[in-house]
Amino acid sequence: MRILVTGANGQLGSEFRALTSQHSAEFIFCDVDEMDLSQESSMEQFLANTQSDLIIHCGAYTQVDGAEDQKELAFAINANAPAVIARHCANTGCRLIQVSTDYVFDGTGNMPISEEDRPNAQSVYGASKLEGEKQILSILDNAYIIRTSWVYSVYGKNFVKTMLRLGQERDELNVVVDQAGTPTYAADLAAAILKIVDQWPSNDQPGIYHYSNWGVLSWYDFAKTIFDLAGVKCHVNPISSSGFPVKAQRPAFSVLDKTKIASTFHLDIPYWRDSLKRCLEEIRKMK
Ligand SMILES: NC(=O)c1ccc[n+]([C@@H]2O[C@H](COP(=O)([O-])OP(=O)(O)OC[C@H]3O[C@@H](n4cnc5c(N)ncnc54)[C@H](OP(=O)(O)O)[C@@H]3O)[C@@H](O)[C@H]2O)c1
């Protein structure tokens, strides 16, 4: 099997790169230099020249606040590009796994969000990702859409690495306590996706799935635990999101219900704190 991974220099794409030696598939990796997701004609050309059996689409415009000012670009990359890829898949028989986000939901509930719950994006980023999902589902009936949340990794930019840096620079930090969710170690998500692919064709059940690590916490809990586990002496003050104004509205409660993906594909999803420990250990080794 030849697998094309987009967004290869991002967090999740890099975790796929790290897993290639443990997998029998042939991997092709691309990022903006090979295929600019905002340029439809160059995308079509690249896809036509790159034969693959499966595309794992990790490439995205992920600047949540930036998207409020760059709506057109966010929709080109997060909504139109998935449609271009889906059309390519429809024409060639290539399969598609699209990675999406908890930000397609408004997060006004207080129960884990299932695949049956109605999306209601509150930000341009969330709306653009939701439109990407809709485009794919209107073109393909065998695509997988995997929504995830609060992604971090040893690679790229993320909350864990930002906290480690700020924790060295400052004695105290304010972190929001009134937004709850669950982090996702990108290494776990990449491994889970490959485990799903490995079950094809005997267990191939396209559709929408939710994936994050297990557990429920606030950004404040997350920051405190990062510092505790990494031995960083920085005091964390809990603040409400009104004390930390940002351009894009975030869901207040975006814990994803993982029951469907775990039971359909027999996944052993790690608890968030255990995954965080593994990531911090990897970051320590890389220093
Ligand atoms: N990060 C999160 O917390 C989070 C949460 C939920 C869902 N997700 C979803 O999970 C997936 C993977 O996210 P991630 O955290 O790995 O994101 P990431 O680290 O930002 O990686 C995205 C990659 O896409 C690339 N990209 C941006 N614009 C592009 C363009 N015009 N053409 C080609 N490539 C382009 C980025 O390049 P540059 O870095 O050069 O821009 C980057 O390498 C995405 O679909 C995202 O929406 C992420």
C-alpha cells in the first residue's frame, strides 16, 4: 500500500514519519513545498503525478485566531483542498482519511460529544474544517473523518512546548480554567490511524469518528501537570477565559466521546497523563 501523508512537517504528519520504519506500507510525505493546499490547480497536478492507495490528510490551516482575519485562506485550505482531494479519490479509487477537529462543535454541553451530536462551529477555523468534512462526505461514501482535540507532540508548535518555554522564562503564569477538553498526543493518534488501516479490508467501516486521549481536564490542569511532571517551578494561576481575550471563540466543553472508534477498531486509547509523560520523556531525550 502507498500512503500519501499531507501536512508532513506538522505535528501529526511528523509523527507518521516517525512511525514509517515500524510499518510495511510505502509512505510519501508532502507539505506546502510539494503541494500548496491553497492552489487548486497545483494540487490537481501533484495528485495526478503521485500515485497512492490512501491519503491521510493532516495538512490544514491551524491558526485558530489567525483564521478570523484570513477567512478566505482558511476556507481555501480547510474546505476547498479536502474537496479537491476527495474528487481525486473519487476518480482514482484512492481512499481518504481526513483529520478534523472538536472546534466544529460549540461546546455548550457538559457530556462527552459523540459523532451523532450536531456540529455548530463558533469560529472561522471550526467553520472551515466543518465545511471540509461536508465537502468530503458529499463526494465520497467511503472516507474516514477523524475529529481530534488539543493536539500536542514533540514536533511543531503546541501548548506543551509553549508551557515548557514560558515555565523557564517566568515565575508565574495565568492559564484558563473554564475550558474543558482532552489533549491528544499526536503519536497516539498516528498509531491509532495506522492500526485502523491495518484492519482493512476485513474491518473497514468508513464514517465519522472521534479520537483524543481519555480523561477530562482544563487548560489550567494541563499546564499544572506539565510543570509537575517536568519539574518546572512556575506557579500557575487559574483564570477565566474572559481574562484572556482571544479573537476566536473556543468551545467551553469539548471532550470527545471515543467509544465508537475504540470499540469499532479495538483500540486501547491511553489516558492523557500517561501520554503526556511519554511525550515529555521524548522531549527530554531530544534536548
Ligand atoms: N493542533 C491541534 O490542536 C488540532 C486540534 C484538533 C484538530 N487538529 C487537526 O489535526 C490535523 C493535524 O494538525 P497538526 O496539529 O499536525 O497541525 P500543524 O502542526 O499545524 O500541521 C499542519 C501542516 O499543514 C501545513 N500547511 C499549512 N498551510 C498549507 C498549505 N497552504 N499547503 C500545504 N500545507 C500547508 C502546515 O505548514 P506550516 O506549518 O508551514 O503552515 C503544517 O505543516 C489538522 O487537520 C488539524 O486541523 C489539530
